Amino acid sequence: MLALAKKRGIIPEAVVMDAWYSSLDNLKSIRSHGWVWVTTLRKNRIVNHNN
């Protein structure tokens, strides 16, 4: 869905999603498009702010 949005020329200010979709693969995919993501994270997630 993200690739299709990019192909159609959609340039979001941010991709907003529920914690259910905040897997590492999804977050990396959003970042690879040059987009910013906004989500809540589950308690058991460890975040590295440097990457």
C-alpha cells in the first residue's frame, strides 16, 4: 500500500498508524520512502533513537 501511494505521487506529512502496525519492517519501509511515521508503541518495544 505504501509503494502504491508513493507511485501515485502521494507525499504525506506523516504516516499515522495504530501500534498494531508498528512492526520494525513497516517502520523501515516508511522511512525508506523518506516519510515520517507517528504511532504508539507497545510497552515491550525497545527504541533506538539513533537509527
